[in-house]
Amino acid sequence: MKRILQSKILWATALLLSLGIAGCNIFNPTESINIKDDDAEALTYEGYKRIRDNEYSEAEYYFNKAIAADSNHSKAWFGLMKSTLNRKLNGDSTNIFSLLSYINASRDSKVPFTGMSDNVANKLQEAIDTVNAIADIFISRDKEGKTDSVVTYKTISEGYMILQMMKTMLILRKTTASMQGCSLTKGKDNSCDMGTVLNNLKNDPTETVEAFHAVFTTCEDNPESMSKMFDSYLQGFGDLKEESQKNAVSSMCGALAKEAEHAKETEDQQTKTLNIIIGQFGYSDILDDDGDGCVDEEIYDGEDNDGDGEIDEDISDKTNEIEYDNDLILKNITKGNTDIKDLRVVKSIGPNEKYKKVDIDMNGITVANDPSNDQKELSREWAFIYPEYKNRKATSDHRLVFAFELVFNPQNLPPEEYAAYKKAVAKDTDINNIQYNLTFRKQFIGGCWVNYNEERFMQWFEGRN
């Protein structure tokens, strides 16, 4: 079954839809509540009355009192989240629903929350962090059976996920603030490159990974939320039947959540996790982002396809002809396999029109400019050494043909030292002040640098400043 993935994530549409379908979650402060005769119930009722009167500080007071009286009272936790969120955003005409204007203003933009002032952005960030602290306690208690289950994790899952999505978008907004063409004002053209924006998230990955972890954990537990909001865009399992799709979405989110959990261990792991997650969005920047000299060489499949020891490190354009083995993916899901490599089993790959002009290994030949035989470059840059996945898995060799003769880390440096060199090379982007010349890169990095001449070396710096 062939699935050609799309290159544009309609984040604004997804958020608008999400706010519209949120229903009985933390964005909806007006649902009724049945009164019981115990103190916690009475205090909770008083809290909801204050919410309906827009008296959010007073509502918080009653909800906190209710929780103190009965920490199992889920409607009090629910009310506390809602009142806290509204209190934090109250004032200056800012509230959850006023955010719709910012989303609408950014619908045709690559950058989220176009036109939002720093004051509003900081207020929204503080509100999200404060509510998250409450929600995390509630979710933990709900999973441990320490609430009355009238309101559950599932009840708030969509709203909770929306908050995490907003948090990642605020991080994107912050990332783009100093980038050329990305600090948008009304009427200005959005010329910033989204691939570069996403890669810049890796400069300060901790906060981003935490937000993604919350999104994917919630999605794993409540896959219908992600399906509803994104129509399975993120997973690419839209051709599957409903139950199979739900299982596939849950498994994929679980795999991404596991990656994000591992990312808490080291900064390098955080970067690798972000590489895998960023690959979902499909924005190629046609640059060497990891310093090995190869251009957008990785395919998003959770494997090290070029043999450099990193996984999905460059952003590949998802409009490329990537065919996944959905039958095998479903078998892996049935077996309970939840690693990215088991959920992104690639049958075959090929370039779209844009990538036919891209020289991935920088040997001077592309599909477009090779008059002798287009298949020559297809077999190098767009084919696996072992075409059959079972053979790739059996040999633990997922390399593409172009990487067959390449040597990464030719000096056999310790992995940490080699990674540091690559990172330094990737950041050495000023053509007027080159820190690491081509000879150094060939000698200490290896990889695709061996294919460069001085002319192509100068081309490497194009579009980086």
C-alpha cells in the first residue's frame, strides 16, 4: 500500500479544529455540575459558580479547599485547571478564545502565533506551565486510581494535548524571533525556511522534548484525540481501517513518547530524539545539518541509513516517493513492537522533482544532470544496499548505496569527540571566517566531505547566513 507523505503540516487548521472540538475539557468553563451533600462537592459547586461569574481567583480558592477536603474529587481538580488557566490569561483582553485571532492571523504562515506580542506570549507560556503542573498531578493520580473517576485523564486529554501543542508553537515562535524573514508583521512576506526553524530547536532541546513527550504520551493513551485533530497526518496511517488506525496511532505515539523519555538522559539523546520527531513534519532545508557533508541524506524510518552513527539526523522532504510496508507495520503493531524502526518499515524510496536536482553525496552528479543513466544516481542516493527490509534487518545494515564506500570518523576518535567535531563543523557557517577548512573536514569528519572540491565546498555555505 503506497503512502506518499505530504510536506505541509496545517498546524493552524489543526488548532482551530482542536479548539472547536475540545468539548468538556479545560477550555470549557461553563458545564453544569450535580450537587452532593459532602463538603468537597459543595466547595466544588461554589468554585464552578465563580467560574461562571468570571471570578477565577475565588474559584481557585474553592477548588483548592475542595481538594484539601477530598483529594480524590476529580471535578475539583478539573475546575482548578480551568480556573487557573482563565485567571492566568485574564486581563488585557487575553483569554483562551482570543488566541483564535492569533491563530487565524497565522493560517498562511509557517510561523505560529504571528503578531502575538511578547507580553501575550509570556502570559500564555506561564499559564500553560502553571496548568501543566496541576494537570500532571491529576493525571498521575487518575492513572493510580486515586480519583473518583467522574472526570478522568481521557476527559481532559484533548485540552491537555492542545496546551502542549501551543507550548511547542511558542518555542517555535521564540526560535524564529531573530531569524531573517521570520519575525513577521502584517503585510510582510514570510520568507523564513521552516526546515532551518525546526533544526534550530535542537540548539536548546530540553523544553521542546518535554512538550513533545507530553503530547505523545497523551496521544498514546488517547489515540482518538490525535486522529480527530490531525486526521492521522502525523502518523501517515490514513488508509487503514478505524480500529487498525487507532492501534497504529497509539503505537506510533508510544514510540515517539519512548524516544522523548530516553531524551531526558543526555543532550545528544535529546538531539537525536528531536531529529526523529522533526522528521514527522517533512520540511527539508536541503542543507547538511549535522556536519558530515551529506545533504538531507536520511530517510525518516528510525534507522541509521548512511552509517554515520546518527538516526534521521537531516530533514528529508516527505513529498519524496517513500513507500512504507503497511502490512509489516501492522504485524509489528500486533506483536507489540513500539520502536520507530518497526513502525516506519520502508519498502522503497525515490526523489520528487525537487530532489532530482539535489546532490546528496556531493560528488557532482544528480539524477537531473546525469545524461547517461538516471538510474545510476537513483541506485546510489535513492536505494538501499539491501533492497529487502528483512535482509537489512538481518544484517543490521540499513545504509543507502551512496554510503557504501564512505568512511565516517576516519581517525577512530572517541564517539563524544567525533560528535563534538561534527557539531562544530555544522556551526562553522561564515564563509568569510571559516574555522574548519576542507582538508580538516576530509581528515577528521570523513563522510561525504571526501567528495567535495573547493567549488563545492564554497557552495556548502550558501543559504546559511
